[in-house]
Amino acid sequence: MTPAQKELVQNTWTLVVPIADTATAMFYDRLFAIDPGSKELFENTDLAEQRLKLLQVLSVAIAGLDDLGRLIPIVEDLGRRHAGYGVSDEQYDSVGAALLWTLQKGLGAAWTTETAAAWTEVYGLLSGVMRRAQKDTARLN
């Protein structure tokens, strides 16, 4: 992730925050459409509360891009928790696709080739950390 990509992600995130409730609802609708099996992970979950959690996690992650040394342990912990939720490795791909689709729809004209590349890079970085932590946790249990 380059400094320019980090800045682009942080700047475009400020455009998403005002439409966060709509964006997070769009995200889960898209996730369940492209990966119907993922809906089972949320059967006993208040989706309104889950949407708020998603917004909070993304906000922390985007702000944390300025200090990866502090952010990585937080993301690793999130990955370890996902091991207990039963998240499959493939579902990280579905989440990424749903996130990028949501950002594209929500950002409209601000969604450029550079923006897409920056968000793809950031999601790849964060989901890679989560996947490794989840796999390490699964191996230990």
C-alpha cells in the first residue's frame, strides 16, 4: 500500500460515513446475494447492530492505516474471533467483493480506477492478516 493509496482510502471513507447506514445495509444485501451461505453466520445476530459494528471496524481500520504497528494486532484479534464464528477462507473473498461493490455504488463518480485499486490493496492487506490469524487459531485448537 502506497502513501497515495492510503490517503485515497481515507479520503473516500469520509464520503461513505455520511451514508453509512445505507452503505452497510447495501453491503449485507450484496454479501447475502453473492454468498447465500454467509447468511447462516448471522442467523442469531441483530443485523442493525451488526451494521454498526461493521462501520466501527472499518472506521478503526481506515484510521489505523497511519500506524500499521498498532493496527495489525487489532486486525489479528478480529481474525482470531472469526475463527470462532465459523467463517470460511472463501468468505473473505465474498466480503471483499461485497465491500468493493458497495463502495463503488456509494461513491459514484469518486470511484475511479485508482480508488478501486487502493481499496482492493487495503482490503487485501487487512483480510490477509485476518486470514492468517484465523488459520493460526484453528491450528492451535
